[in-house]
Amino acid sequence: LVPCVLAFWSWEDLSRSLAEWLTDSSAMGKAVDGNKFASDLLRPTITGVVVPVISIALATLVSTTVNVLRARQVDLRALINKEA
């Protein structure tokens, strides 16, 4: 319990100091292309393909979940009416 509480209270300071150390020591590397790779390739891919696919997948999951829950409710209602 003590390590969990200690980690919770010190996480913000630890993450901030680690980020500053990585930035200062150039351990993460620096973009030499002026972030052109991200703007030319990654952003159009994410906004053009990834986001619609994820939204369709999540909508399908939500639809299936609602359908299953509705079917359970109808079955339960039928069983209650049958018993009464």
C-alpha cells in the first residue's frame, strides 16, 4: 500500500523531471526536417484513414452491445409474462 501511495504522490514531479532531462540531454533526438514527416505523412493518414475506421469499429461495438441488451430485455420480459 505504501509504494502505491508514494508512486501516486510523486508521479507528477517524476514525469516532469524525466521529460526535462530527456529534452536537455537530447536523448530523444531532434527533428531535422522541421516536423515535415509528421505533417506530410502522419496527420493525413490519421485523419483520413485511422479515425474513420476507429469510429466505424466503435459504432459497430456499441450497436452490437445495444442489440444484445435489448434482446435480453425482450427475453426477460417474455419469461416474466409467461410466469405470470
